[in-house]
Amino acid sequence: MSPYALNRRDALQRMACGFGSLALAGMTADPVRAAANLGVSNPLAPRNPHLPPKAKRVIFLFMAGGVSHVDSYDHKPRLIADDGKMMDFLDQRSIAKTGKGTSARVMKPLWDFKQRGESGTWVSDLFPHMAKHTDDYCVIKSMSTEGVAHGPATLFLHTGSTSLVLPSMGAWVSYGLGTESENLPAFVTISPAMANGGPRNYGNAFLPAIYQGTALGRAGLSAREADIRNLRNETRALPAQQRQFDLLRSVNAAQLREAPGDSELDAVINSYELAWRMQNNAPDVLDISRESAATLKMYGIDEKPTDDFGRQCLMARRLAESGVRYIQVSYSDDSNNPAWDQHSNMPKHKEHAEKVDKPIAGLLQDLKQRGLLEDTIVWWGGEFGRTPYAQTNGTGRDHNPTGFSVWVAGGGFKPGMVYGETDEFGHFAVENKVHMHDLHATILHQLGLDHEKLTYRHNGRPFRLTDVHGHLVKDILA
């Protein structure tokens, strides 16, 4: 008998091992299923919403510093008629500092207003490209918020609180819905600022760490550098990386079995799992070089002064179509005086507008022609507006949290609509007021999330993005 002959028992044993190897290969080919079989849960798995959703994702275009609404979207003829007159204003910032209002010089808008589109929406010449898309978005002119300084107001915009360390809106959305993609995070922030709240504006606070935002670059750096650090491993070939990761995965799973219910350990393991999947998928998503020349031109890429923000907006579109739920795109210079903060030089608004106007219009056009705008909410705005009078009788405007404008497009919001009004000077919201809590509640609703049910228990009490506030703004929903 040949020494290499197999008996029946040996043959079955060896074939069984072979079948096992095939099964393991199949498991590792699907990283999410492989992780689940090793005892690792996937907290970013898609979840059922509370309500039938009208939108799947949000792109938030954050204009740090506060765009002047009375120079852009809130047309007030009274400012032109009374330009130069000294008048008394019950200004919140002045009241906070001195306990009384202020006497100041009325200041007319620096750019002419015109009615745009079939809707006849008033938009100034500050944003000529965005003005062409007024029939695609809903302008809310009666916003109000908390906080008279950038830090508190920016935190309130992102987290619903001026002081408490609470989860950011993107973290709440990630927690409530998970991600559409197995290979990308649910929440990405592009070029975030380090000032005025910094990482808290995309943080998870007491929610599990997996729900915090993944930062691409930071304010003050070129958008060409907006990438995920250490994503590629240039020192090992892919097969070697796979073997190393498989070993790490099995060690993690064994450790998790010894400490079931350890949320921090589970979060760390999930971060490894997601990082592995991102390594093989994110580079392609963030590579805009494959876009057509026409698309690059639409966003103003490779042109001055739009190249930088154009890249941010195009990355946002690519992330949106790849399954990321919440994408923040920040326009900020990362200083203590953010980009749109013109206390003494309102003409500088024009410089900033020229950098963002064409890219934002390009984003709207691109989403619309790809059929993505229907289920994508595009939210544009800053932490507050600016005063109708000149600060210290100079050439700039102070902060104004009591009345300002934002706009929302897509995702089931009424296009071509103007909602709410400020007073005749544009100082206070007076008709159909929309508090920031109300806007948060309404955006969550369009994603299928009930803001009163989206809660997390911490320190013995349930928390939510809108605290004990917030009302759905039904009139702006299609």
C-alpha cells in the first residue's frame, strides 16, 4: 500500500478542514458578518426610524461667525430709508454687558436686493450664484437662538446647549439611524474649526464613542489636506495586513468574551473594524480626481477663490452618495474671530461670499441632477445673524441671536418658500418664530426621528438633542 494513500477517516478529516477554511474565507470576505460571528456587535448597523422618513442624510453648510441676514436674505426697506439715523435698540449683547439697550446708527445693506426665481424670493447681490437656486430651497427668516457670543451660540447650534457637554446633532443622528454604508462612518465633519467649541461640535459626549464625527482636515488648512490620517499602510502588503488584522480581531473577540457588556471595549473593537473597512473604501470616496471636468468647474475647483470650499462641497456630495448620514462642511478660518464675524469691516463679507457662493450653488445643482436632493437635506446657515445698525457707529455689525435667516433644501422641505419675518429693521423675529430647538426637531423629523423619542439615559435621566423644548415646524414641510 502506498505511504501516501488515505483511508476514509483521514480523507473526511482533511476535507472537513478544507471546508472550514472555505467558510472562514467567506466570513472574512464580508468583514461585518465576520465581526458578528466573532461576537462583535455593529452599533452603526441601520436602524428603523420612528416615522416614515423623507430624507436619508444631511449636509450642513456651516458659515462660522454669522452671516448678516440683512445684507443677504432679509430685505428691509426701512434700513435704507433710515440709513444714518441714530436710534435706540434693545440689543441682547448690550443688555448682557450693561443691563440696558444701545443707541446706534442705522446701517443700510451694502448689497442691492432683487427678487429671484419664480418664487420671487428677495436675495441680495452678495450671493448671485445661490440666488439662482431660490426655487430649490426654503428660506427661514425668523430664526432665534441662545448665546450672544460665538462660543456658546456655536455650541448651541451643534449640540442644543450653550454650556453642558452634550452630544452633537450628527452624533444623535448616527445613534438614531446608524449608517447606510458598512464601510464608512455615519458622521463626517470636513475642515472643522478648533475654536468656539472645537471637537465638542462633532463630539459624542456621553453617547458611545462610535457615534462621534470623523474629522477630515481642519479649518486653516487647505482642503487638499482634508483626509483621514494614517488611513493607508505603506509598510505592509495587503495580504500581510489581512493576516495581522485577522489575528487582532480574534484577540479582541476573546477579550470581549471575558468582559461581556464592556461598552468601551466594544467601541474600541468597532473602531478597529470600521477603520479596516475604511482603509479599503474611503480613499476612493475622497478621491475627486475621477470627477469630470464639467463637475469640477461646477464647484469652482482649480479656480480662485473657490477651489478650497469647492473641494469640501464635492467631498460632501461623494460622502452623501456613499451612505454617510450626517456631513458637516465648515467655512471658518479657525481664529477667535471666525470668518463671517465682521464687527468693523462689513465689506469683507464679499470676500467670503466669493469663496463659498459658487461651490454651494454647484452642490445644489449636482445633487439635483443626480436625483440626490430629494432625499438629502442641505442646511445652510451660521450660529446667529448680525445687527441692523453699525457697531460703535463704525463700518461693521454686531452679533444678533434674536432674528436671522437660514435656508434648507431637499429632504421634503417646501422649495421656493419664505417662512417667518423679523421686525421692520430685521432685529427681532416677530412672525412664525423658529427657535434653533425647533429647527433641530424638524430636521430630525424629516429623517424619520421623533425628537422626543430620540433619547439616551445618562446620570439617571434621559437626554435628547432638544432637551425639553422644540416644536415641529409643519408649515415648511411639503
